[in-house]
Amino acid sequence: MSAVVKAAKVARYIFAAAVVLFVLFAISAYMQADRINKAYIEDIASKTLGVPVTIGEMDVLVEKKLVKLKDIKIANPAGYKGPHAATADSVEINVDTFELERVTFNLVTVKGFKVFLEMNSGSTNLHDLKKQTAQNVRNIKPDGKHDKVRVIVRTITYEKPVLQPVVTLVPTTIGALGANDVFVRDIGTQENGITIPQAIAKIAQETVSPFHLMANQAELLKGMTLETLNTLGVSTYDVFKKNVNKKINKDLNEAQKLLNTLVEEGAAALDSATTEIMADPEAEVEPDAVPEVEDGP
């Protein structure tokens, strides 16, 4: 048998193996997609968070290992004014493995993410969601269909999210606060996979803290006690750092104003002197008196 024929056979085997692997992956993915579908995600997310969660559209692109969600809405907890705590225009999920009992997501990209902050003297709508989630995840009963499924999420990126204050204790002029990308990492990696409710709960809990810190930096949490801020995940150090930065910025602004005033006054004096000289260019300028030196004997 010639080397060419042998190579051709090896190539056919490799190709056949690749086809089999793809078919197995596709079957597994479709079976998983059938089990973890839009209706199930809405239901389990609503039960975990304790508020209605809706998804406008969901597409599973097996060949691209991609899941796409659109128009996600998370309702507000009871006792708050607005209809939503958060919304997102779209979510793209890059899938690494799509096994029957383990799904690994490499990257979850959330676009158009907007958080609607409401607060009272003792909490915020985000903190109440976090508390509800911690309680609910322990009480969700197994449904017999998804119990063995484990989830790993390596990185979640909230691209340029927006924090919008709706109700604050102290009135604010801030309409909306844009932010740099926010990242949540390593959901279920240490455990080699966690249940779907546990993953939703952990994502929600780790997402809330950065937005509380952002609100604190923008002084949207004014009126809350230090103890309440600590409960929200804003440490005493964070509060101290914000106040120090505020004092430094205030001093820098005052120094800048003083410098600007000195520059303006100096420029005005120079302009005035220049105007006088230009108005009478032939005016004699008295030279400084020079002391006479007597000749020696």
C-alpha cells in the first residue's frame, strides 16, 4: 500500500471522527437546549430572584456554540416604585461545553444593561433582591428534570452599564450614571459546576455590589447610616475614601479658582498698562535715578 493511499485512509478516519464528534455535540446540545429553554430560564430565574423575570427572545445556535437572549427584564421587589430593577437589551453566551449534565459558558456578554436604583432609609431594591435570592435558592425544590445539570460561567461582562437613580433619600441632579465595563468571574469553577439556581443566585449577588459602590462614589446613597452602607457592601474604608477624595477635589477646585483669579487679574493689569502706552507712545518714561560718582582728587 502506497504512502498516498495510507494518508488518504487516515484522513478519512480523522474526518469521520470529526463528523461523529460534531453529531454527538449537536445531539447533546439540542437535548440540553430542549431541557434548558426560554420558559425554564424565565421560571427558574423568577423563582430564584423572587420577582418576575422575562426574556423577549432566545436562540440557540449549535454550530456556533452560541446562545442569544434579547429584551431581558427583571422586576422590582415589593415595596418599590418602578416596574423594573434592571433591564438588558441583549445577552450573548459563548458555550464551551454543552454536555447533558454540565454546561460551561466561556463568556457572557450583556449589552444595554440598565439598573434602576431605589432606596429607603434601610435598604435598596438591589439589596432586597440579593437577600431574596439568598433565601429562595435554599428553598427551590428539585423538579426531577434539571437537578443533575451543573453550570460553570467563566466570565460575565456588562458592557458600559448605566445606573439610573429613581428614588433617593437626598434629591440628586444625576439623571443617569454611565460606567466602565463591569466583570463577574468564576461562577461555579471551584465547585466544578453548580446548580442552575445556585448560578443565578451567585451572579445576582456578585452583580449587586459593584453598583452599590458606584452609587456611593456618586453620592447617591446620601442619608444612609454607616451601618446600613456596610450592610449594602459599602465598607467603612469605601466611605472614608470617598470623603477624602471629595475633600481633595474641593481643595483642588478652590486652588484652581484662586489661580485663575490671579491669572485674570495679572492679565487685566498688563492689558491696562499696554493700553496706556499705546494711547501715548511719545510719553517719556522717567529713567531710574542713577547716583553720580565723584571723580577722585
